[in-house]
Amino acid sequence: MRDEARLVEMLDWSRTLGAREGCLGDATLEALADGSLPAVQTAAASAHLRDCVCCLHAYASVRALLEPEAPADRRALRRLVATRIPIGWAVATVAAAMVLTWTLTSTVGRERGPVGDVPLMVELSGQQGAQTVSGAVQTVDDASTTAVAAHVLEIAGEDGRRYTIFVWGSPTSRVGDRVSVKGHFAPIDESAGASALRGVATRVHVDARR
Amino acid sequence: MGSVRFGPGIRPQDGRHHALADLLRRCRGQDEAAWAAFRGWFHGLAARVLARFPNLTPVEREEAEDVARVAMALEVSEGRVKSEADGAVVGYARVVLANAARDAWRRRRPSEPLPRDLTDRGPTPAERVALQAELSRLEGLVGAWSAEDRFIFVMKLDGVSTATIKADLERLYGRYVTPEAIDVRFHRLRARLRWRDEGAIDA
């Protein structure tokens, strides 16, 4: 699969080498893709696509964006399913999933401080219960697996609480940065009160660099 | 075209795509439902365009999408996107998204150079030579295939659906190929392609 991604990347760049004689411009390709190009020009452009793989790729890129579904997402899913995962990574993935599930499910049906008593699915949908906390980043730990980038932030909140937050994607903040994190949070230990919380971020914004 | 349901994508009603241009016209008329549809369409388009920039983080993608959507909505509401053809609208949105992606990168990493997939400059002379050589190898390989095979392979590689490829083969070349035949041919072509050292391609 990697070779195909490279192929697409190379074809993307091929257009930057400069148009060769007879190559089609963006406007022509767009009109050809949406069917608004006059018949004579359509015939000429179609003939060119038979011989020029660079223009064919440019045409396909526009055509894909006029598709009713998200082919890029389907490709990514296929790649994910087709990837052979080493056993260690597989174990790490399962462990991360278990921690995440535990974090979320342990919030169901309890009084949960800042989140409130919200049905889990409503909460997960992001429609309700999300809150924003601000503070300084104390630690940034990688939690990525083979196909999924993720990390965990430890934040000393401006409200005096300590937050351990799971974040999808590669880190955008560093230790010492001041950040605002939108997400869902719950106390780590009910008996200890709400001074330490864990949660899942839906958005991280760096307010100020260290 | 006012009755066309505008969901996550666009379906041509008569071989031409103009549902999108119609949608933008309705947006200009302060139609709230049209703006809601615009938002859904733009989100889907942004996901596809920004998927080409793997160096961006999810937060940066979200930022780029937000910035681009606001910019495009402003252009639409002020009547500066006047195209009657969907291809041009999609092309315009793609440029807006790519610019927003570059800005998102620069905002968060002001001292770092743009990665290759985000760069807005042409290749350096050295890159140009390497790219030209690589491209020649590629063209040598696929040049041995039939034009129809090339069409199927590149279209599939870019994520175009089998149904659309079938429709395009009919529309552009008068060729009738079943969806099953398209998929089988693509998988055979894919199996012939093997990547070798340093990006060289072998059959």
C-alpha cells in the first residue's frame, strides 16, 4: 500500500514540473469532471487523458471530490484493515482501548463533578457535557499504536485540579505550554474528591508556548 | 435543480454536476437550509482534501477546515463565487483548503519549513531531476498498459468509485465495462505493481 501512496504523491508533484505540450489546465479538467465542457473539447481532453498519466491523475483528483462518499476515508479504512500488526503493538492497542473504555464507562450513572449526570452516549456524541479546562502541561506521553496516533497529557489546571487527558493524534503541545483542552472529564478516584481528574480531549489549543 | 437533495455528496442528474452551484446560489439567497447543507458538504470535502496532508495534526486539520469554511462562506455570501459548474467550485474550495492547511502549519510551527506535501513552491532543481527520472520510470511502466487499464488504475488509486469509473468510460470513451470487470482489472494491475528500492517501480 505504501508504494501506491508514493505513486499518488509523485503524480501530485508531476504537475509542478510545468505543463507539457497539450496538457490540460485546471479549468478544463474541472469542466470535464462535471460534464460542462463542450463536446468538441471533451473529445480532445479525453484523447489527451489516454496518453498523459499526469493529467489523468489531476482529472481523477477532481472527479473524486465530486463523489457522493468519502473515498479517502474508505482507502484509509482498507489500509488499516490490511495492515499486519506486530503482536506487541496489538497488545498495546487493546490495552489503550481498555483504558479508554474504563475511563468512559466508569463515568456512567454517577455524580461526576464537572461533567454532571449525563447519559454516556449523549456525552460521547459531543452534544452535551463537554467542558474546557486550562492549565500548564506537566507531561506529554506517547500513546500511539501502529495505525493510530495518540498521546496523554498531564495538566495542572488553573482551577487547582490535576488532569490526565487522553488525546487522539500527535502532540501539538510541549511541557510548560499553557493549553485549553475541550473534552470530557471525571474524577480518577471518587474517595479523593475531584482534585484529580481523567478524561478524553476533543480539542487541544495551545494558548501560550513556554 | 432546486429539488435536488444535497447530502454528503453530489449525484449528477443528467450527466452534469450542477447541484453544488445551485446550492451556492441558494446560500446567496440567505436560505438557512442551504447553509446547513453547505456546512455538511464542506466538511466532507475538507476531510478528503486534508487527508492529502498527513503531516497535519487532527487539531490543525480542524483549524484549517474552520478557517477555510469561513473564508469560503464569506466569498459565497458576498457573491464572489459565481461559477455555474461544480468542478470549478470544488477546485476553488480545494485551493482555499490547501492555503488554510499551510497557514495552520505555519501558525503552529513558525520556525519549521513546510513539509513537501504542503509546499506551495515548485521543486528545487535537484528535486526536479529526481522527480523527472522517477516519473519517466512510472510512465515507462504504465505506458505498456492499455489506455483503458491506465484510466481504471489511476482513477481507482485516486479514490474514484467503480460506478463513477464505469460512467466515465461510457461518457468519455463510449466503452461499456461492468463494475465487476473494473474491480478485477484494478486488482490485477495493482498486483503487477511492485515498489523497489528508492521508489523505483517494477512490473
